[in-house]
Amino acid sequence: MLELRKASERGAANFGWLASRHTFSFGHYHDPQQVGFSDLLVINDDRVEPGMGFGTHPHRDMEIFSYVLEGALEHKDSMGTGSVIRPGDVQMMSAGSGISHSEFNHSREEGVHFLQIWIVPDRLRVAPRYQQTHFADAEKRGRLRLIIAPDAADGALGVYQDTRVYAGLLSGAERAEFDVPAGRHAYVHVARGALRVNGIAMAAGDGARVREAGRLIFDSGEDAEVLVFDLRPNELPGR
């Protein structure tokens, strides 16, 4: 039921100012067996040195969200948006017909650690949009909190795709469950810490494809932060 991908198997890039691990093919890292999963195309685990970052660059027709684990990420874009994203914040950018943006470490003393995740949209050339909100730890403690959904239900950020993303924090005796709907896939990514999923040990950076409906049980957490993606069964070669 679970196809485990260990953190050590991911692609790696190090530019001095940026250390990145790629769950799926990205940039100079290409693995024909790892070109996303369903509509989930990119999970980049990025660490950026103080005062450094990604200069202004364009995107088109992609749903891109950032999930900060440590530090602060500064965002600016061609829509005039300027924001700082900190732990607990989720930022969603729909690139649509075209947008340019930059992302920098907001601090000149401390590093920033964040996930950048790309989801393939279900429509093209939409007007670009930017969303950002904060989910307190209490909303995710011992449970999976919906953070992204196509209908923006329950305070989640909207996404132009039939995809839902949940975030959870688990430690000690805390336990969470997720029922993969019939006819759907799921992807589990451990952002930090460690936990067990259906009895299988997973640690920071590990991921797992789930292709069969059924119940996922998350327990034995050790300061764990986990993301769960509810996805269409959109299988392509390597996915």
C-alpha cells in the first residue's frame, strides 16, 4: 500500500547559498522514475543562507505553495505583493497567465528552511493570484488540518486542482488517521521529526506514495510535522 522513498534517495543541489533536496525530478536532477506523483510535481526541501535567495524569475500555469519550517521567507511579486512567511504560514501562488516573483531569506543572521511545492493546475491562463494565511500549531496538534483545497473549505487556501493538502503535528501518544477515498491516491511527506505510518517508520525528508484506498494511521511521533496530499489517480510514466 505504501511505496516508501527515503530522504537519502532524493536528488541534491548545493550552490553555497542554497542547499536543496528534491523529492521529484527538478533542475539538473532527473530520474525517469521520479517525475512527480499524480498532480504533485515538485517537493523541494530548501535551506537558504542569511540574506540570500532567489532573484526575480517567472512562472506560468503552475500552483506553487511555500511551507516554512524555520526562519522567515520574504516574497515579492509582479502583482505588487510583498510579504514575509514564517512557520505556521502557508503561501499559495497561482501563476496562471504569468507572474514574476523573488524569494529571499528575510534575516541576515539566521537561515531559512522551507518546502516549495508545485501542483499541476486543472486550467490554464487564469489570472494570477496570491494567498497567504496562518495555521496555529493548536490547529494541527494531534490531527491533520486541511490547509489547501479546491473550494477553500474550512479556511484552507484555494487551489486550481482536485487536490487537498493536510498538515499535522504529532508527538508521543498523539495519533491521527486519514482515510484515502476510493479511487484516489495519497502522498505522505515528513517535513521534520519522525513518526510511523501504518507501522512503517518514516523520518524527516521521507515520502510515501499510496495508491490504494484505505486508512492511514499516524502515530509514534517524535516532534513530527507531516504533510498529506489527497490526489487524483492521474498516473503518468514515472509517477
